Amino acid sequence: MYAVVLALALVIVLYLIGRPLFRPDWDEEAQLLQGRVDASEMERERVFAALVEVENDYQMNKLSEADYQELKRQYTRQALEYLKNSASPSPAGMRPARRKPRPDLKQVEAEAEAEVALALGAAAGRPAAVPGSLYCPHCGAEMLSVGQKFCHVCGRPQRREA
Amino acid sequence: MNLANLNGLGTVLLVVGFFVAFWAVAAYVVGLRTRNGSLMASGRGAVLALAFVLTMTVLILWGQFIGSDFSNRYVAEHSSTDLSLGYKISGLWAGNEGSLLLWAWLLALYAAVVTFIRHEEGQELLPFVSTILSAINLFFLFIINFLSRPFVALSPVPPEGMGLNPLLQDPGMVIHPPMLYLGYVGFAVPFAFAMASLLANQRGGAWIKATRRWTLVAWLFLSIGIIFGAEWAYVVLGWGGYWGWDPVENASFLPWLTGTAFFHSMMIQERRGMLKGWNMALIIITFMLTIFGTYLTRSGVVASVHAFGDNVLGMWFLIFMLTSLAAALYLIISRRHLLREEHQFEAVVSKESSFLLNNLILVGLAFAVFFGTLYPLTSGWLTGNKVAVGPEYYNAIAAPMGTLLILLIGICPLIPWRRASVRNLMENFLYPFAVAAVITVVLFFAGIRKLPALAAFGIIAFVLATIAMEFFRGVRVRLKSGGESLPTAVWSMMSRNRRRWGGYTVHIAVTLIVLGIVGSSSYQVSKTYTVGIGQTMSLGGYTLTYKGLQQTRQGQAEVVLADLDVSHGGKAVGKLRSQKEFYPNSEEPTTRVGIRGSYKEDLYVILNGWEQDQTANFKLVINPLMAWMWIGWYILAVGTVFAAWPAGRAAAAVQHQGSAAMAQSD
């Protein structure tokens, strides 16, 4: 009986080891080596994570106002860059099958700002704070009107000056 | 080889396992060199096949233990028919051969899980990782097949086994060794990822991100293993107390210390691209220390209550350890350009520098413990006399370094990355410092006059106050934003940043453990009494009335029980029982203490001996604050699970804090 058990075990072992060898088209592993995560996507995530962390540290009184403003400005700029780049058309030779219309730069910037504000809102645990929306992107206070230029709670501007 | 019995089947399966592991390594190496996907996929299949084969062998050995099949020498030496099921199952790791099989099996399972689950980062490293894990397992399979075989047939078959070592007959035996092994073996995974990143010429920190959770899992198992061992040694005399600085205890503590240092310093690499070489060194040292523990247990180079002692095996482990170390160092040196730092420290007072200090203390403590553990060996080489260092040596080092470490637990979380301003330090430390000062003064006037203990309690208060302040600030920020109830705010704050809040929970746990250690070591009182039936003993407000001895049989053991009535402040609070167990396969009896525990203190009663007329000798001990040590360890486990638990999408974004963003900001 034990010989049968051993034979069955050997069949399973040989199947697991041998099956890929008899399928020459097996390139899953080789793809694995090349299939690295898109670096720019990772960079983008990191910048957003850093933004969130800066906001957290500031709210938890771990950063001075000056450091907070400086770091936030730097990361926001980087985040906007990544967002704009990701919205721009693919490089030559890498065009997608269907060509999309080139997005309007202002529209991209508005979307980017919205996403940055969303990340900051998530850091502070408040509702999505989109400029021009019903919440202040800085303190999360509810706006009195959609077109309000300055927050009535923290006094900070609600839109960047062009 | 006789396939008519389970020993033959087990032996053949182990040989198959050896060749499968060899194939896994060979297929991956050739596949990686030639970019042959089929070969690599075959290697992947071999990793799964090895887990399958070793699971079968373990099941066979367990089957032999449960069925008391004494035709297997290993089973006959570590089991008997009258053992309970739990101890029969524990027989697998009661001796050398079985514990090595357990190691190989767990490593095969880890390798299979690592190879087949999808990693968000470091996925491209998996072929290298699987190769390294299989190569490590090849060594263990070599040992199991040629030097320490668990399926040796006995002829004639003895009618009864020799039973389990009496010192091992404790519920702790069911959990403590496998948890330690899961911890030891688990550190092979981050080690393999680290080596893989060098082999793959990766400059980034993908391996750090890929192994964060694996490191926590290994560290958690190691922590659980250590705590169960400590609890076991606390209730059964002969192991040297909950922590006796025994060489093999130290061997489990060493990778715990360096592992702790590693998952703190890995955060600096993730955030700032710094300490790359240091992190590599730390995980190599941690992995080597897990092998060192195995070497220590099996080589017999130092005397230990835990050791198996086998010089030949020890030599092989030493060879493996040195070869692995040489290979790892070669990789580090030859690929040192990959480990170039992206940043330098910007300020003396910053989170980075406080983490580095934490690392230096942890590694320094590990070195001191390592030095003390091997002192009998080095002194033997140098002077010809083997001299062992006692607990005094370790305590003299661990107390100040531990105190500094606890202080850093309070300081680190409040300091920002890059640099801290004076104003920031003032605002963040004022309240915790004030709380600590007030508590220290109160404790002083309450009668705590021993300076080291008072300082330790003050520091513990400071740490708890800093964490409480962080907690309230975080909750307040969320509540201010509106729209959340208090419980929701607390949960969403914690679940959005599991690493941070899991870490804080672990920090709370560590302070509680220290509270227990300081309380029980600084304010322990004891007294020895010889009393007749009906006579009383008293200590620290407790009065114990001796009610006499009973003799009974529990499994293999003849047990002598002493019954005591306990009262406190004149009020009856319960009964207590202390006992000695006599096993047929041991000359020395096992002493199991009687404990009456509370959050304030443990009343600990040892039955030393007795006379014909039932006059008995007892040692009474009061261990203040002991319960907090155990509570602390369990909170530590909860905090680690919380930190390691996969985060939701929003939380993942918060936790996904890399170095690149910080890098570009400079």
C-alpha cells in the first residue's frame, strides 16, 4: 500500500515540475522579470503619500508652519507634475490603439489640483476637499457657497491665482 | 529501504524532497541565466512540490507518534503510549531529527506561500527569492537525509517508548517551539528578498516594501514563542525563571533584537533612501542569528538546559552559517554601488537620527548578549578555562540600555522627519514630561525610593503620556473636520495608518512588559518556611495555611500536591496548590509552582520538600506587577497583527511612503 502512496506522490511531484517543461510557450516567469511596476506610477504614489504625511505631521503639531508650507508647496508641485504627465499623450511609437483628444491643459491642472486636495482631505480624515466644492481644502470647513474665494473659517484662499 | 512500513515511505519521501529542492535551485539558476520561462516555471512547481512532499513526511511522522509506532527510533525515544495527544503531537519537535524536519517543512511552506502569492512590490524578485529559499532548504534536507534521520527503523520493535522528557511535559511544549521555529524560519524570507535585490541589481527599496509584512510575521511568531517560553519557565522550575539568560534563550532573543532594529531602520530606507547598507547588514545578521540559534542548540559548544548537543551536526551548521555569511558579504561588496545612500542626515534631532540611535542600542545590546553567550567558548580558547557569565552580567548591560530604549520609544514618534525645531520639541514634549514628572513625584511619596525603579516608572509614564497625546491629537484633528462620531474617528484614524497605530500599540505593550520586569525584579520579596499541617505562613499581607499533602497519578507521573488556604488582610481569597512531579524516566522531580495572580502582584509558592510526618518546606515569593508583563506581550501580539494586517485602499496610500518623494524635495 505504501508503494502506491509513494507512486501517487511521485506522479504529483513530476506533474508539478514537469508540466511547464512540456509547454515551450510558458513565459509567465520570464514576463515576471520584465513586468516591473511602472516606475512613474510608483513615484506618483510616493509623492501623494508624502503629501499626506506632511499634512498629518502638521495637524499633529510636528511641523512648524514654515516647514509645512515649504514641504507642501514642493510636494504639491511634484504631484501636479505627475498628474499632468500622466494625462499627456503617450510617447511616439507607444500610441494607444484609439487616439484620444489631447486634453485641455487647464482642465488637466484643475483635475490635478482636485486629486491633490482629495489626498490632503484623506490625510486629515475629512470629506473630499475639492477646490470650488463645498469644502475648504485646507481645514475641511463646509463652504457657504460654491464660488466662495476665501474660507470663512481659516481664511485661506480657495483657488490659486492664475 | 523497506516500503512495507511507514519508516521506508518517510525515508524515500525525504530523498525525493532533497532532489526536488535540488531541482528547484538548478531550474531557477539555469532559467534565470538563460531567461528560460519554462525552466523557471518548473522551479516554481518544484517549490510547491517540496511543500507537498515535506507535508506528507510530517503527516507520516505525526501518524507514527499518534499511533505509538515504536518501530521508528525517533518516536520510541520521544513518546510512549500513555502520553496525551498534545504531547504526542509535540513529539515531532522534542528531539533533533524531528525539529530539523519541522524547520525544513516550515521553510518549504513559507517558500510556497512567498512564491505563489502576489506581492504588490518586489514581484520581479520572486525567482531569486525562491532560489535562495530552496537552497537554504537543500541544506536542511541534506542534514535530515544524511546526518539526522527521523525515520530510522528499530528492530526488534520495543513494546513501549521512552516517553517525553518530563521537563517538556507542559502545555507550553505544544506552542512554544513551533512558534519559535516559525519566527526563526520566517526571517529567511526577508533575507532571501534582500539577497535577491542584490542579485537582480536592484537599486531601489522594493525588497524592503515586499518584506515589511514578512518581517513582522516572523517577528510576531518569534515574540509569541519567547512569551510562551517565559510563561512556561515561570510556572515550572528548572528552566531558570521566566528569563534565565540561558544560552539558548539568548539565541532566540538575539534575532528578536536585530529583527526589531531592522523593521525600524527599514522605515528610514523607505522614506529617505538612507541606511541601505545597514539594512542589508541587519537582515543578514538576523538570519545568521536564527541559524546560530540552531547551531547553539545542536553543537553542544555551550551548556544549556535547552541543548540537544551533537558535535557533528553543530559543525555542519557552522559550515552552513559561514558559507552563507561569506556569500552574503560577497554580494554586498560586489554590488555596493546599489547601496549608495540617497541622503545624509540633515539634523541631529530628527526622526532619522532617533531611529538610528534606537538601532545602535538594539544592535549594541544584541552584541553584548552574543558576547556573553559565547564567553564560555572564547574564554576556553583564550585561557583554556571555560568561564560562563551569569545573569548579573546581562542585567548590568540590559538595564541601562533597555531604559534608554524605552525613553526613545517616547521620543521618536514625536519628532518629525528631516529636522525638529525647538518650538516643535517644546510643544510636543512639555505635557508628557509634566505628566511623567508628576507621576514620579507621586510614586516617590508613595514609597518608591529605589532610584533605578523610580526612573524606570517615570520613563514609562512619559512614554504612555506621549502616545496618549498622539492619540488625542489625532482624534481631535479628525473630529474637528466634522462628520464623524468618536468611535468612527478613532477607528478611521487607526485603520488609515496601521503601521503607525500598530506600532504605538506595540510600544504601549513594551512599556507594560518593562513595568512587569522592573516591578518584579526591584520589589520581589521572599521567605522560606517549614510548617506542619494547620500551621500558617505569612508574607506581604498574605497568610497561607498548610492543609497537607496528597499523592496522585497524572499520566506517567507520580504527583505530590501541597494544598494551601490563602487569605489577604484577614479575608479568605482562595486556595493554592504547589506540586512536585516524579517521572519514571527522570531522576530529578519537576516542580510546578502554585501562583495566585492579580494585577498588583503574584503570590508564588514553591514546594521545596517534605518529611514523613507531612511537615513541608515552602518558599513564598511575591512578584509585584508580574501580570503586566504577560498582558504586555499579548498586547504586543495584537499590535503587530494590526500593523501587519493588509490595509484598505485609502490606508495603503497613506502607508505607501517612499523615499523618492523626499529625495526630490531636497
